[in-house]
Amino acid sequence: MDINMVLGGQDSVLLANSPDQAVSRHKHPCEEQDRSCSPSVLLSVASVWKDGLLNRKRPFVGRCCHSCTPQSQGRLFNSSIPSLGLRNIIYINETHTRHRGWLARRLSYVLFVLERDVHKDMFARNVVDNILNNTSVQSAIEEVVTETKANQKAVTKVRQKARGLLQEMVANISPSLIRLTGWTLLKLFNGFFWSIQIHKGQLEMVKKAASEYNAPLVFLPVHKSHIDYLLITFILFCHNIKAPHIAAGNNLNIPIFSTLIRKLGGFFIRRKMDETPDGKKDVLYRALLHAYTEELLQQQQFLEVYLEGTRSRSGKPSPARAGILSIVVDTLCAGAVPDVLIVPIGISYDRIIEGNYNSEQLGKPKKNESLWGVACGVWRMLRKNYGCVRVDFTQPFSLKEYLDTQRSRNLPAPLTLEQILIPTIIAARPDEAVFNREEEHPDSRELSDEPWRRQVISNLAKHILFTANKSSAIMSTHIVACLLLYRHRQGVLLSKLVEDFFNMKEEILSRDFDLGFSGNSEDVVMHALSLLGNCVNVTSTNRNTEFIIAPRNTVPALFELNFYSNGLFHVFIADAIIACSALAMLREQDTEGELGTSSTLLSQERLICRAAGLSHFLSNEVIVALPCQTVYQVFHDAVTRLIQYGVLIVADVDQEELSPSEEPWPKKFPEPLSWRSDEEDEDSDFGEEQRDRYLKVSPSSEHQEFFTFMQRVLSPVLEAYSGAAIFIHSLLSPMTEREYTQKLFKYLLTRTEKGVSAYGESATHYLVKNTVKTFKELAVLKERCENGVCRLELSTTFQTQANRNKLLQYILGFCLLSYSPKFNGLDKDYLFLDPEKKLTTYFPKTRKQNTDKMVLHLRAQYYVRDSQQIVDEKVRNLYCADLKNRVLSSRCYEQEGLYFQLAAYALQAELGDWKKEPYFTPQDYFPPWILIKRGCTYVVQHTPALHKELKGMSAHDASQLFIEEACSLSDVPLTFYSMNKGKKEKRASMLLGLALTGLHIYEIETASGEYQLLYEFAWSSIDCLKFQGRRFEIRADSLAGEILVMYTQSVMQSQHLLKHISNNHRVHICNQHSFKQLWRKGRRKQREVYIRDNADPDLEESDDELPSIMTYLDNTRQHHTDTMATFSIANVIGDTAWEFSRKAQGEIELCVDEPEEMYVDDPEEIIQLNELLQGVSVDGPPLVTVSQWTGIILQLGKKLLAL
């Protein structure tokens, strides 16, 4: 589709910040109207804010921290700085030179470059000799000679080695080449960028700091693209600021290109410092790098350092690496320089020149840089346009002032992720460790104190990276990608997309983030769509002027859209965490069965604490707060903002009216955690105990949509972590981190490719690596090193399945994609669906509005032991797959040998005869407890012997034997339902196992999660079953007149359970009569659910005594209500068909209304049915489409009628 578009002027802004920059601003028609007229998701902003949003100016971003550097904040800034406005740095004409006229217009680029102030005296001299004479370098040389025990001649060789390392490392800036490159970049940038915008006020502060302060500048940009290196140098060159020395990885040290980089200020450093053959620290290299950095700072040279170490593959900043930064800090503290000025830099691209990182996100190894790759990259750039670029230089601040401020503070003792979250996850206690941290009072607050030094440098790196990221402008592609993924994933009209784009733009401005675009919203959206063309589908409607925009549902497209949507991840992260935490608390209250007003109320303090726990859990994904802030402050502000928007409502209710189950929460926090500033009056009564507020989510549809949108922003990340929590069940033997990461990535990618994942972008390789890192910090995984090889294994805490399930439930509690623990009253139970009914009949009205995917699976409703009764081959294969999953989760410890025989049958049925080479994965055929008990080696050694004995057996016979033997395990041919002992019990403590032969009652052990058999009732021993609402009564002969009473989770579960029990019982009764007749007549094509209890085919009985199958079918269709007692949902007693006389047993009809049916999985049920995931889909048997399912039903119907 051809897109014609018009954008604003080169230097246009949202509103004119100064008279000389006034520009007309085009408006979309919807922008002229009152925003309250639109039902947009982002129109939940309180009406009192609306007028201000529509008339606000661009926020001025990049001010340094008033808490850590208060003096620096006032030095370079004045009130006129924000009004200087934006400038397109690549828009050059004769007005930017000292010349005028026709020739000046023709040669404006050349004249502009020649007039820049760059000369050789500006840069460092005699660098190599000064470094070799450095005291620390000489000490390192002597240390190397001593370690090698060489003679005095070796000193010369080591010095030559040091000189060689320096020749590879140091830069050699050429002013002439900088001018030539400046002219070249002006031509190139104008070719593939529409504009490169900078704020003139920000550059004014940087220029003033460079000229007036006797201190070197260290520029610390975020790293988005390889073009970053050239971009910063080019901007500084255009403003007559000295070119910095750029720390670049030695992967860029390639022929010809490396020479160009060195001439422009680049110096190469190893990506890993310990690159010696024996893996030890390279003392000499470290000393050279430290001395080189110190020499540059002493000669007043500027540095450009990328804290992330590599380009971001996710669109979010990577964790900071403080290698070069720590050297800068050490140099300052050693007195080598009086001060250093730090300048964080934010960079934003409409579209990065690399296009995307899909190949790396799909797990492919990174391609090494080469000269040919550089040439191809330049050629590719020249053929495309990459939109706009925005670069924000923040206010320079004094490093000396920052360190002095840290010395005057009491830093809280750092806690590990394990110390913070394990009590919450395992013991389900409030996360008091999040806030109640004791303050550290070290004896020394100097850098000689190594722990304090590490913490200060780490905090400094996080502070810089957070500031740079917050200063980065939000681009149009970021907003459009976010809206398409998390607001309109199923597609949206272009007019609606433009409307939501405008509203989100205003919302971003209200949060003091700047935008990297301006102009008419419709034109900007069209511009973004043209840049995202490969990721979106544009289709026309019946109206020629309207189009439908939808994201492409391919893995590369989702990955790329996710990359750009992450550009505004930090804008909404606090609100998103609050929304997910509120969702977890609402589910928790629902699980606890709290009723009345308190069931909809949320304690503000508990909400903030829950959010703080989640932010710590996601600490490898995003930085929520500055190190000088507390997460309490950030989330308190987020809650206040949501209250002002009207999304959260302060409940007008006294604490005394709340449910007794609402635990009291501490109202008073340590001094650094309170939300008052240090400057407030010490006599203030703020420290008095504060009354907790109770909140509830607004019922308004607009506010509900906003809340859901916030939850969806975080959903891909949470889905990745929940998938990793499921996958740890497969870690039964130690494996290397690389191997484990590859298998986890393959598992998540498979789920995405099959359409099982709700968010396909959750399978990016970046997220996979972060989940592994987080689980190591959380002590879910631990490293064990043997013979120089480190392997991952489950920690002692998480070797039990109960704790692994707790970890999964902790994550799923925050997930929008997961089901509620009691979805429609079902607690991890089956829900068999009627294929003839609409799915919407099984879900509440709110579920109909949810566009997330639903996964349906085929499961056995009746478990048959004799496979000869299964007529259709497709049904038999599905039945075997279901039984196999049941076997993998079985826990019949006393029948261990049977599992080996079952594995042999399954191997013969699936793979044929035994093979000599390794041909199977133990996790696919054995429950976890056997592999833990015996080990994979034992299983691999002994199973082939049993498989070898089955040589020549057909797959059909092997599957028959597998079915018969699997059903002999006591916990396999059962359908489990969660039950409660008491009516007020909050969690299920009983299990009801429904078999074709009767009922099994189990008790759940709270600590271990294991279940013990209490009762086993055959149908013949049951006198009566009664349901009254949730109450379930069993009267049986073995109870000696007593009544066994349990409670279901809901009335809906009672209804479903009663129907399932009745069907099982009637099938069992009818089989007693029908099977013998079918056997005698040789009609073996029986329906799958026909069960043969009497195995004697020679038992004689006349045909007249048994009704025919057709009679059963007719009676069932016509008199279904006569044979089944009715029941009511509204607390009316309903008796099943157990109260009948023995004479009536022969009149019970066979129920054929429900063949094998589908049910909806609960996420935790996935684990119970399929704990071992290597090579086996975690979601159970193969998915069956509606057409296939209809075909199976028709085949079964034809066979029944033929009988």
C-alpha cells in the first residue's frame, strides 16, 4: 500500500516554547473534540487533568538528581534553557555558516565542516610512553616476570608485550579524518534518516561544562545500535565539542575498519578481562587499561563508555556493567584528577539500522563482525529510510559530589533475591524483607572498603543507566507497536488507532516523558506503519477511506514489534506492576473465599508491598526506581496516580468493618522508606502511625480496559517466567547452563509456534536468558562445578514438587493469561465440554470480552482397561497419549517395576523394535520420582532389556498391553476433583477420584502435596449420593451408617460432578448387560467407553433377557430425565440414580450423549498431567481441531448405529 504523508517542520515542537520557534500544529479532527467523548482506553485520566494535557509544553528531560547531586543541578541550568527548543542536526544550509549566497548554498556542507573547531592539540599525546612508565604498569610487569620465574631478559619481552597490547588498544585521533567523516555522515544521514533531533538547551549545558570546568567529561549513552558510536561523535563535532575516546569491544577490531575507528577516537578493549589460556586474571592487561584510562582523564580527554557492554536486543536497557566506570571512580578517588563530569545520554530510533535482532532472538549465534558485513550494512542502509532519531544529553553532574553524598548516607545492607522473595513464595508470608531492611553503618566509607566500594559503583551505574533511559524520547513506532500488541492484537480500524495514539501521546507527556515526533497524529501513525510495514497487515474495508491494521501473527513479526514496544516499557512499568499485583490480590481473596464488601477491597499497603516483591522478581528486566529512591516511593506515587485517574477508588469503609481474615499491616516504615523528604521539618507528625487506605478497582468499562492494558504490557515477561517455572520440572539431572538455556528456549519457542502461548513474544532468547539468571539468583537453580565444568541443578528447596508448584503459582498469580485458582468454581479440575454447546456458555460474561486465546484438549472421560472395546484407531491413539501423560504423573511407589514394563510397551508401540544406539529420552517415559530415585543412567541401562523382549510385537498389540497395564495403576484411570472437608475451608484438602467402577476418596497432605487413600467405594456399596448446593454427601455400606460429607468449590462444580458421576455409573451398569451379548455375537466394534467387567465369554444367558443396544440408545434419548433424578443449582437437594431398587438396575439406560469430550486446562493442571517436558508437549495430547473432532464423533455415531 502506498502511503502519502506529511510531517511537521524540521524543528517543530508540540507547542512553541519560544516566540521565534512558533509553528502551526496540525490536528486530527478527534483532537479538536473533548477527550471525554472518546471511549479510548487511555481516557481514564481524571477530568481535572484534561485541559492541562491538551495545552502542555514538551517536558524538559535530563535534569540531574536533586538528591544525589543538588549542587550540580543548579550550576549549568537556567530558566532559558528549556525554551531553546529542538534542532534537526542534519539540516544544514548557508545560515549555519559564515557565508551567504548561491555558492554558499551549494557548498554549505563543506563550509560547515571546515568551520568546526577541531585540531590536533585538542587530543592526547605521548600516551603509550606515559603508560609504560606508569608505576602500576611497571609493578604489573614485575609481577608477571616473578610468576613466570623468568630471568631478567624476560622483562624486556614483557615490556614488548605490553607495548604490543597498547598498540592494539589505544586510539589515534585524526582531526582531518574527523572533518572528512563529518561531511560523509551529513550526506549519509540525510540519505537514510528523516531527521536527527537534539535539544539545543541540553547541548548548551554540555558545551558550557566542556569549556568552563577544568574536568574531563564522561559520556554514557544507552546502546541501541552500532551507529551510536558515530552519532555521538558527529553531534559533538557539529557543536565544536572535543571528540571523545570511545570504549569499543575488540570484536570491532577488524582490518581497515579498525583503523577508521581509531582515527575517530575508538579504543578497543576485551569483552572479557580474563582471557588468559589458564583462565586467570590478566594482571598486565588490567594494569594497562587502568593506566590508559587514567592517562586520558589526566590529559582532560573526554570518554564515551557504554555501560551495557553490548547493544540491547530487547529494546530495554541491559544490566549495567561498571568495568570502565569503576576505573574512572578509582582514578578520581586516587587524586589523579580533581573531578569528573558524568553525562548520561538517551538515544531513540524510529527504526534501528540493524533492522531487527530476530536471528539472535531465535537462538542463532551472533555473527562476528567483518569488513564484508560492514559494507553490506552500509549498502542496506542506503536503500532504506529509517525515520527519525532523537538524542538527549542530560545535565552533567559532578562525580566527586555524588561520591561525597554517598559517604554521608547510611546505605541499607544489600539483600539477595533469595532472602527477599523465598519467604513469600514458599511460606506465603508478607514480603517484609522488601522494606524492613536494617541500615548498614560501616566503619569505613572509603573506596578502600571493598564491599562499600562495590555497592557505590553498582548504584552509580544503575543511576546513570536509569537517567539515560528515562531521558530517551518515545518514538512513534514505540507507541504504535505497543497499541497493536497489547490493545488491538486482533486488529483495529485506522481511525481508532489514530485516536488511541493521540491519547497515549498525551498520557506519556503527562508523565514527564518527551516525544521524538510532532505533527498531525494521523500522519505520524502512517509514518510509523510505513516503518513497521513487515510486521503489520493493512487491509481495506468496504469503505475506501478506512483500513484495518493488525499485527502479523508470525514469530519474527511479534519479536520485532515487541522490540519497539519495549521502548516505552519504562513509562508504564510502575502502573503495570501495580495492576498485576492488584490482580494477584483479587485472586487471592477469591481463593480464600472472602465474601461481602471486603472481597473487593485492597489494602494500599499490602498492594504496594506485593508490587515491591514483583519488582524485585523482575529486577533483571527493568529498573523501577533510582538507587537513591525506594520502591515504596515509586509505587506509592503510582497508586496515587491511578487514584487521580479514577482507575482505583478509595473505599469509604472503616477498618473495623473489614473481614477478620484481613491481616494487619505495619503502618510505619523505616526512615529511608517513608515518602517524606529529608528536608521536611523534624517536628512534623508524619512519623505518626498512618491509617491504611483501602482501594477497589473502578467498575467503569474504560477503567477496566485501562487496567487490563497495563496488565498486558507485563504479560509477555510473566508468561516467559511461568514457562520457565514449568520447565524446571524437567531438570532431573545436572546439565550445563548453555544446554539448559537451549532446551528452555526450544520449549518456549515450540509453544509459540504451535499457538499455545498467549503472547508469542514471550519466547525471545533474551527473556530466556533472564529467566535462568533470575532463577539462579532466587536459588531455584544452583551451580555445581566439577573438573572445571559448571552444571545447573535444582536446589534442595525446590527439589520437592510442592515448592516448584508454589513458585509457579506465585508467578501465575500476576499473569493475566492464567486462569483464576477457582475459575468458575473449579480448582485445578477437569471441565468436560459439550461439543454441541457454545464455549461462551461455560464462561462468565467478563470472559467474553477477553480476546486472549483459549486452548482446548481432548481427554478421556471414561477410562477403559480392555483396548479391544475401543473401535476407532484415532481414538485409541488419543487414549494412549492421555494414559501416557497420566502415567508420567502417577505416584504408585509400590509398583515401581510396572513403570519399566509400561515404558517398554510404549517404546515398542511408538518406535518399533529395540535399537542398539541410544534412542529414547527417559523423561518421556518415566515419572520424575523414578528418575530421581534411580537416575537416568540406571533407566537407560535397564529399559532396553525389557524392550528387546518384545521384538516382533506389532504396535497395535503393544498399545493394547500398555492400556491394560496402565489402567492397573491405582491413580491412573481416575478423574480427580478437588473437595473441601468443611464449608469454610479456604483450600482443597480432599480429592475425589472418579473411576468407572466407583469412587476413591483421598486426603491431601498440606506439607508435601501427596495424597493418601481414605475410602474406596464400589458402585454396589453406595446407597445414596446427595448434592445440596456445595454440600456433597455419600452414604455407603462401609461407613456403618455414617454419612461422609464434603464440599465442592462451587455450585457449578456440583452440577458438573453430579453429571459426570451419573454418566460413569450408568455406563458401568449398562456394560454389565451389553458386553456379554456383544462378545457372544462376535461384534467387537464397540464404543470407546464400553467397559467389560465380566471377562468370561462363555457365561450363558438367553438373548431375551438382555435389551438390545438400539433399545438402550432409544431409551436414553427418550427417557433421559426419567432415569436421572433432577437437581437444582439453587441449593435444592437433588438425588442421583443410586436410590433405586435392584429390579430397576436392568432398566438403566446407557448414556451416549457425551462421547470423549474436551476440557479447559488450568495452568497448574498442565504440570500434574505432564511434568516432564523434554520432547513432550506440556499441553498434553495433540490438539484436535473442530473439524477433526466432528469427524471422530460422526465415526463413533456410525459404529454405534451399525451395532
